[in-house]
Amino acid sequence: MAREDLEQLQLERLQSTLYRVGTHVPFYKKKFDQLKFNYDDIRSLDDLRRLPFTEKQDLRDNYPYGLFAVPLRDIVRVHSSSGTSGQATVVGYTRNDIKTWSNLVARVITAAGVTKNDVIQIAFGYGLFTGGFGLHYGAELIGTSVIPISAGNTKRQIQIMQDFKTTALVCTPSYSLILADTMMEMGINPNGLSLRFGLFGGEPWSEAMRQEIHQKLGILATDNYGLSEVMGPGVSGECQHCNGLHINEDHFLLEVLDPVTLEPVPEGEIGELVITTLTKEAFPIVRYRTRDLTRFIPEPCPCGRTMKRMQRVMGRSDDMLIIKGVNVFPVQIEKVLFEVEGTEPHYQIVVERENHADKITVLVEVMESIFFDQMKKQREVVERIKSRLASEVGVGVEVKLVEEKTLERSEGKAKRVIDKRKL
Amino acid sequence: MLKIRNLDAGYGKLRVLKNISLHVKPGEIVAMIGANGAGKTTLLHTIVGLIRPMRGEVRFLGQATGSTAVERIVASGCALVPEGRQVFAPMSVEENLLLGGFILQKEQGRAEVLKELERQYELFPILRERRQQLAGTLSGGEQQMLAMGRALMSRPKLVMMDEPSTGLAPLIVRDIFEIICRLRAQGNTVLLIEQNAKAALGIADRGYVLEVGKVILQGPAADLLANADVQRAYLGREKIA
């Protein structure tokens, strides 16, 4: 679709979405009235910037159904966010919303290389979490054979993967590594499996982690993005070029803003992702602050898709640590750890305040061989990580090696940062 | 084909259309549905140039038409089938059709007009049977076909139809809508204005819902048909609680 035609479509959809939320959702009506905002004032996509943001807290304040734009009798499904940090939030779907959702996820899955000839194992949680159902609908729409195994029970996942000849795996990237490790323990060679594709989402990960997944499982690992407040999976997803996620721009309007000033960052620079839905019926949302950090990739993709790309989520804007006045993103630390040989992708960042000075320590799990046998080599690794971190992050970082498997593993979202500062 | 952005239009001080944006792509049927007084006819009249936009723009084939004369807009390939047919009652069916070919004759000569006339008779065999009859003596459905045929005589790129189902028996409405589908199959582009939401969305590719001068909903026609608001307001599927 030509950019001009897309923008026309986006504008039309934005105008009718705003009119609908302003008339159907008391929360937005109040906000718009306060601003003395008139729908006629939205004359271009840039006018979106004059609208207020929607925060996670707004969803909590209107728990459970306060932000729905249709009566409950038109709702065919309710989902709830995982509530990793705080009270859960509720979102609803009409029949049309479910249809749109299926279509958008189908695009994402297709872009990742999966076809109707594949067998897809969905190891995202089903239930209130949107991940399982979202991928499920998209995969079914394409005609892929779906194994709705849901999350957890790692050994059984592997058993089924072997027996059912799974070709595509859906889970969080960190869980794929848990699967890989467990396979090693069970003495199963991943190369003997039929697995070819991995569709990962639900948490930030890095290019190095993709390499590791590729090495350990021998699969094409693509990233896809979504969040329940906006729809669930299906907002954007990578094609087989693995160079950023194509945004379903005809259904979502994305902005990348400076998390502090809330002004747009220059094209291509990192900022917080803010999303407005364009076609949601039950739960339209205007300028939702995702707190996810990303950047737009303006260059066209070799795959030929014309939808703009965003870089994989690089962390959370609330995870952003301000250490001695410097903005530090955990993802920067992760990137360095992978680059340095001999380190596993399991780490934790501990931030403390000693004598009024911030201190940041990275706990890194290492492989047994290094940890026990060679003190000298161990020290070398620590020094290498330290100096790389210092240049990458811009502040001094302590590094401590810890024994293999001593850091907490999670099957869902990994907790990477422990901030012990009392501010 | 047709692109409208932020259009305001109306009569005198009365603003009927408020910030309307819509588009029509080649080869599709787009339905604009809405109740009486929603601004549907005002929209068509603005597109064809009978009313001038107060604000915003209308682009037809890439050209802004804000100040283009009506006859120029029509000549560039935008034809209107007006509400209530508006056939020339004291003239014969064939004369009515030939009038529709006026622009074609001026540009490409008599032979092309006759060719086009033949095409209309193929599309509407009943008009061939009635060719010498006075248009005013035709039935409502036949008059509607005549009005459509007359518009098609100019070989338009975009055909706009204002309430073609008005006052017609359900069976005739079905025939008319079948013909509209056939027009699309032949590569025509149609903007269909209708109160009969179910019939219009049933054949359209996409649709817009107009309410008191605003587009309140838009999307694929099938989605609009399944939309609960549309069902309640226009399809009588469910009583408002």
C-alpha cells in the first residue's frame, strides 16, 4: 500500500475511533471535554499529539469494564493483563475484534515463515493472558496445525515436540532457552527435532540471545510484539529477514516519544512506544503509554513489506535506571554479556546506594568449567565484561560471577533488575 | 480514485458535513449508509461539485475539485445517478440514454455512443424492449435502470448512486443490486449511498456509516454488518434496551 493511501486510511480510522471513544467512553469524554477538544480538530495524523495519554493507571482506575466502548452484551471475550507489576487490568473483544485479531496475528505468523503445512506448538499461557489465544487464532486462520499446549511442564513440552513433530514453537525467548537446556539434560539433540521456526514475544530480548537460540535449537527465531491493553500479539512482528518488526500500521498508530518530555524523538531514535488503536470496537485506546522502549526503522525492508518497522523492544522505560545521572537500560548490559564469550544468558542487575553513591552490580551465571577450575580465566572474564560495560553504559559497573543455575529462572517474564535503593 | 479529507460542507450557514474523510479505490463498491438527514446526498452533491466544500478537500483522480465546474467534474468521469431517478419523463427511453452520452459524443463521436447504447441494452434488456416508450410511463424499477443506464452512457470512472432502492419493491431492489454487482465485475467503481444498510453492505466491499454529518464507523462491509451498533441502528436486529 502506498504511504499516501495508508495515511488516508489511518486518518479515516482515527477520526471515527476518536468520535466513538468520545461519545461512548465516559473516561475519554471527560478528558476531551476538559481539553475542549473538538473532533473536527483532528485534520491530520499529527493532530494526534494534541490528545491526552492513556496510562496503565487509567485502566486500573476503570477496572473492570469502565473503558469499554460497547455494552457488555456485545462483548464475546474478556482478557486480563498478567499483572506483573500491580493490579490486573481488563480488556474486552467484540466478535469483529476477535476476527481482526486473528487476521493480524496471521500476518505476523506468515511473515515469520510459518505456513499451513507447519505444526505449531503454542507454549504461551492460555487463559486470561492474551498470548496463547492470540497466536492460536492467527495460526488456525492460516491453517497451521495447532498444539495448544499452553505454558509450563517443560519435559512434557519436549516430549510433545518430539512426538508431534512440531515445526514452529511459540513462547517467550527465555523459555526457549530453558527448553534447550532441559533438552541437553535429557540427552535430546535439538537437531534431531523437526523444529524450524521460533516465534518469540512477551519480554525484551537481544540479538545475542537470538544467536544463542539459533545455535542451541537451530531455528529461525523471530520476534513479535503486542500487549493486552492494545489487543495482545499482532501489533507487529518480524519477517524472515529478522531485522525489526513490521507494524500493522493500518490498525495501530504508533508514536515513539521521549519518556521524559513526551515529545516525538527524531526518526530512528530510541524512545517510549505510544499506541493508538484504529479499528478496535470494544476496547479502543488512545495514546496508550506502553513504557516499552523501541525505535522506528525508517529504511525499507528487503522483504518488500511496506509497513514501517520498529526495533525489538529494548526494555521498559520504567526499567530505565538512572545511575549517577546516566540513563542505563538493562538491555545494554544484556548485549554486552552475550558478546563476551563464556557467559550464559542469565544475569541479574542489582542497584544499591552506598554512601549516597549509586552502585550497580551485575550478577552473571557462568559455565561450570570456568567457575571451578580456572580462577585466572575467571578474573579475565570479569575484567572483560567490566570494561565493555563501562564503555557501553557509561558508568562503572561491578561484575560478580555466580554459579550456574543459582539465579532465579522463570517460565514467564524474567526479573532482571533488583533496585535496592531507597530514594 | 476518490479521496476526501476533512470535508465540511453544507448550505449557507448550515454545516451538514463535519470533518468527513473517505476514499474509494478503483474497482470497489463502497457503501455510505446513514439515516435521513445524515448528509449522504449533501456528500454526493459536494463530490460532483453542486455544493462547494467549506473546508477540506475532495480529490478525484488525483485532482482537487474544490473549484472545478460541475460539467468538468462530470466530464472527467464522475457520474451521478440521482435520488428519485430524475429521468426526463416526456422523452423516450432511448432519448434519455442518448442524453447521457452527450459527453461521449462530443469527445469520441457518434459511433462510440451507439456502441455504448448497445452495451446498456445488454445490461438492461428491459430498456431495449421499452426503447420507444416515454420514460414517464416506466415502472419505478425500470426508471431506476434507465437512470443508471443514462449515467453509464458517459463511460464514467466512478458511478455514484443516491438511494437506488428508494420506493422499489424488495424483488426489484434485489435486481438493481445484482446489476450493481455486475457493474463491479465489469471493472466499474461504485459509491453507493443507501438507507437500506443490509442490502448495500451485502454487496459492498467497504462501508462508511454517516450520522449527523460525521463518519462514526468505517471498515470492511462484512465487519459493519456484524457490528452491534450498526445492527441496532440500521438493521433492526435488536431492540435498543
